[in-house]
Amino acid sequence: MASHSTALLNLCECLRGAIPQRPDWLSLIGLANETLTTPALIDFVDRFDQSLPEDVRSYVRNIYQRNQIRNDCLTAQVAEAVVALNECGVTPTLLKGAATLATAPRKRRGTKIMADLDLMVEPDQVQTAIEALSDIGYAIESQTPADSEEWRTDLKRSRDVGMIDLHRSLPGPAYFYSSSGHVLDHCQLTSIGPGSAYVPTPTYQALLLTIHDQFQDYDYWVGGIDLRHLVDLRSLTESPEGIHWDLLASLAPSKLARNALESQLVALAELLGVYVPLSMCSRFIPRLQFKRRLVQARFPIARWPLLAATVLDYRNYRRGVGAEYRRASRSGNATWTMPRPETLWHILEMTANHRIGKI
């Protein structure tokens, strides 16, 4: 793994709207490509048009324009899917990038690279939804086992630029949403072309992004940074409704969830200069986790010894989401039981593997 320390800080300066001192543009743009944030540099390029190398300007604009065309196609695709589902009595909830496309002005659509469209329906509506999408040409590409906690079906059509990921639950372990009630309590019914879908509020989208990155993608355990999603969080703070910080804090059901949420917010404040209340970015463990991520960005080999940082929250894990799993399996209640071998092996694999969009 390559060291990204200087390029990361310089890229973040650009995303904050400032020209770094003595930038290595090749490394900076390379990291932007790796983190899927290249089109998000369009505001920076437009602002400093005459001060940047011509090849940097033209490259960023080209990527932005191509991505805007692609995202226009995705927007039409999600609108068609929503209408098809509505006609069968299903009103989906749009997650992650699909929610962004539904609410962002067209000019801002091109700033975000996304792979697919995430739609969620109620568990008893899954078969109806699959049939509705099949009727407009979608076919199942892959599907997790029916008893999977994080079940999903990937559906594709040959003419589309992205697949639809159909979900029946929110990303990550259900435990992390135990303090927030039903998802529709945090959604607004929104017109999507001639159809309608539920779109989470900016505050709830911030929670979803955090749980997705920190626990579904294991970033909290392996010390990863998802810069693209930090840019998304910044956009949520700048939306008309903004993020309600006290409400966001109240949605964390445990010490582990609070530490993970605040680790994300420390990174948001430190890397992108976004205002975050002091009470949500000043505690020791979240700040230590952020320092760990910076060290790993500079010295990738440090990923291995710094896995020991998971010990800081292992007890919190056992008392929270781990206790839920133990109750479900009727196993013991000891808070310091060693992790299962398969869990340790999976974390080691996640540490070793390079993941698209992650530092």
C-alpha cells in the first residue's frame, strides 16, 4: 500500500477551497481518483481556473462532465424504478447515492461518483418489488441467502449504467438503529419524477453513512477513511435543512456507536473544515482513532500493529451489538470473551486488502 499522507492533506485543502503549497498534482489527482472524489474538485477548479495547470483543469472538468452525464442516466433510472414500484403498491426508501440524486440540483449531480442505486422496501414487499422491476427488464445478477441479516438483491439491465441494489433493511447491524425507531420516522415522502419515494432527512442520512462506513465496511476496526463519504457528509451539513447535531447524537445507541460517530465527525472537521459542535469532536477515543487513521495513511505498514486499537472498544462492542448476537445465539454473557476466529480472520482480510474508495 502506498503512503498517502501528503497527498491526502493536499487533496483535502483543495476540497476545502484552498490551493496547497507546492502540491504534487500527479499524486493529488491520483489519490482523488482512488478515493472517487475527482469530480468533487470541480468547485476548486472553477474558483482557481487561472492558477492551476491546464492539464489538471481539463482533466477534472472532463471527469465531472462525464460523471454528470452518467448520473443523469442514473437519475432517470431511479425515477423509472420508483414509478414501476409505485404501480405495484410499493413506495421504496432511497438510500445513499439514490437519495442524493433525488434531492440534489442537476448541477451538483456530477460531483458524486456512485456505482449503483440502493433502494429499500419492507421485507414483505421484496417479492412484489422484484417482480415489478423484472417487468421493466431487470434480471437478478446476485442475491444473498434468504436468512442473511444484511440481505440484498442486485438487479441489472444491459442498457443501464448501474445496477439496482434492493434491500430489506438498513446498512450494518440492526442494533445501531435501535434508538431511532422506524426508518420512516426520519423520512420525507418526495416526488421522484411522476412517482414518489421516501428520502431520509439529512440527519438520518448522516447516521446511515456513518454506520455503513464504520461497521458494514469495517472502517472503525481497520482504521479506514472514506473521503468521498466525508464530502457527502459536508454536503448534508450545507443542505437547507442541515444536520441537527443533538438529534444525531441521540441516535447513537451505545458507547461504541457514539465513538464511531464522533470518529467520523472528527475526520469531517479536521480534514474538510466543517463545523462540528465541540461536544461531538473532542473526546479522547474518537480523536485517537482519527490520529490512528492519519498515521496509517502515512505509514501503511502501521495498519497491522494499530489493529490493537480495537481493544479500546472491544468491551463496548461486547456490551452492545455483541450482546445482541449472544442473546440471539443463546451464548454466554462474558464481556471479555475472545472474538470468534472467523471474525478475527475477516478483520485481518479487510486490513490486508485494498478497498476501492478507501484510504
